[in-house]
Amino acid sequence: MPVPAVLSGPRRRSTRVARTLVAGLLGGALVATGAILPAGAAVAPAVNTPADLPKQEPGVTLRTYSTPPLTELCTLKSGQTPNVDKLMSTIDWSTDEQFGAGDNFITHALANLTVSTPGSYTFRLTSDDGSRLTLDGTQLIDNDGLHGAESVEGTVTLDVGVHDLFVEMSEATNGQQLTVEWKTPGSSSFTVIPNDVLSTEAGVVRVTAPGTKYCEGSTDSAGDGLRLDAVNPDYTLVNLRPEGFNPKVSGLAFLGNGDLAVLTTGSVNSGGWDTSTPGKVFVLKGAQAADGPEDVTVVEAAGGLLNPMGIDVIDDKIYVSERYQLTELSDANGDGSYETKRKVAEYPSGNNFHEFAFGLIHDEDNFYVNLSVAIDNGGATTNPQPAKNRGTSVKIDRATGAISYVAGGLRTPNRRRLRSRERALRDGQPGCLAAGEQARQHQAGPLLQPLHEPRRSLRHQPGDPAGGVDPAERDRQLPEHAHHAEGWPLRRPDDVRRRHLRRPAARLPREGRRRVPGSGLPPLRGLRGRREPRHRGSRQIALHRRHG
């Protein structure tokens, strides 16, 4: 399916920001799925060589997604984290332990297939239940449906090079199997594709998440159940990325003169520290008025940054959120190089590869940053956390650099936004909220209020290290009337009520309560407002705000 482009907003000159991001920097290439390839048909020669690929290791990436009962393969909704993600030697699996599940799941096998001899190759796909095999973006074998172990073959001509291999399989009940074999040129028998011709990217962080994953539905559409798949008609896409400029973008911000500052991540290595490529700030001169890459000049403005994940511009200063500090960059002599660095604030450090600082924004008094927790290789949250007060949303006094904590219980809160009366954040790999859950942090207090009901109580669960905030620091910053639960405290401010929760984390004072039939919770007096819209697949939490 097409790579999503996400754009929204009114029609105005600043929309050139969005079109620059999507078309120029993120490079949304379209990927099409072809029809079944007839036996003997030719595949376009592979354009990749081993040198074209990122660092590889032998084997196959297996990803398993728990699903509702299925009768055939489906397209999973994008953005869902697998339940299982691991490295396997070959594609020949039949046990629960190998798949990481027993019934009702979809498994994807992804690998680079290196061919050293050109010629005719026959593939045999055996599965219980349905499966499909796709090579270089073209479907070669369709073995879909509910059935026992059945084999289907397909023949194709391959050139020397690296070919993209993708196999998908669905399992209902009563046993499972997925085996991929081939018959090479000049051979008379099938063998399981060997480990030495299969490879996958090395050193990746294999993140997993529990829960059921869902297929695209016939009633889903872009923006309603699915990611956007086209450009809003209010926008025009213009490619502003000069040839050879391929940044790993972690942030974008416009300077006062209309030039675009582009922040890059630098090296991120799950095996430990890797400073071989530092994070940098590039300035795209002329980006605001450019009509193509020929109108843009790329200038390196700053370097030597440690995995910066957020950028903000105030007057003539650039601010970046590095792993363990907020850094101010300034151009002292006006030559366009932001060579002067000043540490504004320092974050808790556990020296873990997953400790990032996301979502840098500011208002008149403070900066706001989200701190992710430490994780183990494989994706599990490190327990205990090597540093206190990670998995939190913090504010930083712009004048003094003093840090205070405004929300906790997070895991990888990779987005932040400001509105006039509230702040919102998004947790990309949460331990307490549903994956990708967006939450509001109200000014009335440190309540982390999800827009939809989480899969379990918002209270920080005993033994769960995600967002393990130091109790002494927490209690010092909370008002005396805040309601406490285990771990991070929740309180019910005067302008919010939550309904339909299975288990409330705090109770209102008895005086003035009035029971509403069926709600399970008393209302708050003097509230006006409207109920938030219900979204498909999620129970609702109603927010009532005091107006005026």
C-alpha cells in the first residue's frame, strides 16, 4: 500500500513547511503489490548489491502479530507493533515456540535473498494455514485460505544480486507450519533456502508489544481507521531535497529568515554506544520560497550532538534536546555556523541506548520535553530502571534551567504539543496505555488523561518500571490536595470527569456527590461541555470542561 503522507491544516504560506517535510525529506516512495506471477515469467534484475544494504547479519526477521480469528490473510493496519520480533536462521517453522504464538496470528518473514548464479529458480511454499510469497515487490505464490499443510510452487528467472523476500502466513487453529524451499538452476530437488544466502539488517532494536492487532477493514478509509494515503488537496508537494542529501531527520524548525533547520539523529546502536556519526543541524537556505531542489542550498550549521530528538528556535538561538541535556546553539559571529553551545538543563542518565529526549517545544516561561525509559535488547522495559524519573514529561524553566515533572508512567513518549489550555503528548511504545495512545496533560494538575480508555488502569502498576518517578520528587511537586495511587499519583481536577473506566484510580470527596445511573462514577457539579466523539475500536472516556 502507498507510504502515508500526513498533512493537515489551513491553506496559508506556511504549508510549504509540510510539503517540504513529506516530499523532500522523508521521500515517500510508492510501493505497489503486483498480481500473481505466472510460472517462467521474468523478474526485473535486482538493483541492490550487498554494498547497497545497511550492515547485515545472516538469517530472517520473524514478526508475529496476534489477531482475531481469520479465514484468510489480510493487510494489517500500519503502525502496529508486533507481539514477537526475532532473528531466525531459515524459514522452516512449525512449533508454538518458533512462531511465538499458537492460534490466531499472522506471521511475516522478511529477508534479503542473495543470488550468485543467474537463471531459473523454483520456489515451494508450504503452509498451514494460508500464505503468500512476494519477491522484489511482485507476488510469486498464493497459498491462502484455511487448510492443512499444503505446498504451492512458482518459478522465476533471477539475476545476480540481492532480492527482497517477503513471506506472510496466517494461522487459525490446530497446528501451524511455514516452510520456504527452492530449486536452484541445475538442481533436481528442493531444499530449504539456506542461511548463508539469507540476511537481515544487523543491530536493530526489536521492539514488541502485547495485545491484539487488527486488519484493515472494508469500512475503513484514510483518516478514519487508516493512515492518510494521499495529499490533502490544500497542499502541493514539492521536492526540496538536493541530490545526495539523505538526512536521518529527527526534527524540523524554521529560522526567522525563512530558512529551514533540519536536525539529524546521528548513530543509534542497540548494542551499546555508537558515536561514529554525531547528530547535526543543517540549514536549508531558500527553503521557504524554493520551487525545487535546485533552489535550496544545504549548509551544516552545528555538529557533535548526541542523538538529538527535538529542535526549537527562539529569536536567533537554536535549541536541541540531546540524550541527557537541553543544549542552546548560537551563532556568535554571524557566519551561519552555530558553534557556541550552552547546556540549559541536564536530564537523568542511566547510560542506556534507549534514553532519548523527545518533543521539544516552548511557551513564554518553559521548555517541554518527554524522556523515554531504558529498555533491554529485545524491547522489554529495563527493570529496575538505571536512572530515576525517566518515562516522564518535564518542563524546564527558560530562565533558570530548573526541571520539574508534569506527567509520568510513559515509555517512549515521542510527541508533544501545546494548546492554550492544555498540553498533549503521545506515547509510541507505552507500558500502561494502548500503543500509540495520545494523552492530555491538564493544567489543573499532573493528571495523564488518555483521549480513549487504556487497556488497563492508568495507575502505575507495582513492579512496572515504566516511568518510575522518584516518590520524594513527585510528592514535593504535587499540591497537597492531589489524590495518590500506587506509583505515579493521579488526581481528579475540578474540570474533568472520566466515565466507563473499569477501575477508578482515585475518588472524589463524599460531599456534593450525586450518583448517575449506569455510570459507576458521580458527576462533578457545575460542569458544562460536550462529550468527546467515539472512535471505532475503543471504549470512551468523556471529558467535561468548565468554560468561561
